[in-house]
Amino acid sequence: MLRLAALFFAPLLLFAASINGDWTGIVQVNGVRTLVHVHLARRGADLVGQIGREGESSQVPIRHGRIEGSIVYFQASNDQTKTPMQFRLTLIGHRLEGDMTGQIEQGKITGQVRLTREGH
């Protein structure tokens, strides 16, 4: 019975470990690409970390982070956002790909997100 449980939970533990670390890539909104850096860490059932523009020291905390299967969800906001940006990303090997939606002063925005784990 313990072997069966270990076989079932082993992939979940590998997934949890594989999300931890530093990720870099782009957020593209209306054809404009912004280079970003993301740090993610799994803490129990929660996903925590920071996100910000690549090369800038100011990063904002990730909030309400969670993982459901291979889908990663989190929110982040800064002084330019009217509502938190909602991220929905899929883990594919050493990549996270998906979309971001939210609202800024000019209205609703939607963007595509492509991140790669640093070192891969």
C-alpha cells in the first residue's frame, strides 16, 4: 500500500520542486514585449514569489498563487494597475506559457506570457 501511495505522490512532489526557482521571459501586450523576471517558490499548498521587469530592482509580490495540476495561477499588482493582473500559466517542461489579464487606467488589457526557467 505504501508503494502505491509513493507512486501516486512522487509526480506531484516532482512538479512542486520543478516550479521553484527563477524564470525569465516576456509579457506581450498589443505587440509590445516587456522582459520580466519571476521568482517562484512552493510553500505547502501556496505559491509565493515576486515578479518585475528584467533588470529593475523593484519587484512586486505574487499573491493568491496556487497550482492545479500543471496550471499555475497567481496575481500581481503595482502602482500602474487598477486591478491585480491575473496570470494563468501552463508548465511545459522548463517553460511556463499562458496569459495575463487585468485593468490599467486606459482599460482592460490581455497579454501573452512566455517564461523559461533560468539555466535551461
